[in-house]
Amino acid sequence: MSGDIIFALLPIAGVFIYLIPIVFIVWFLIKFIRIQERKNEILQSIAEKMNKND
């Protein structure tokens, strides 16, 4: 009986093996884009401060 349960769960485990990397990549890209947007905001504020001094 326990062997049947293992074989029944194998397709589900296969789906998770493919989904986990995809979810991680999407999370990483969203995180990376947000960090880049924040860096751009900081650089923009620095550029505005430098232009005011000129």
C-alpha cells in the first residue's frame, strides 16, 4: 500500500520541481527591478541637488 502512495505523489513532486525554480526566478526579477528603481530615485535626487548648486 505505501508504494502506491509514493507513485501517486510522484507527478505532484515533478510539478513542484518545475514550479519552484520558476517562482524563484520571478521573485528575483521583481526584487531586482525594485532595487534598480530605488537606485534610480536616489541618483535622480543626487542629480537634482547637483543641478541646484550650479
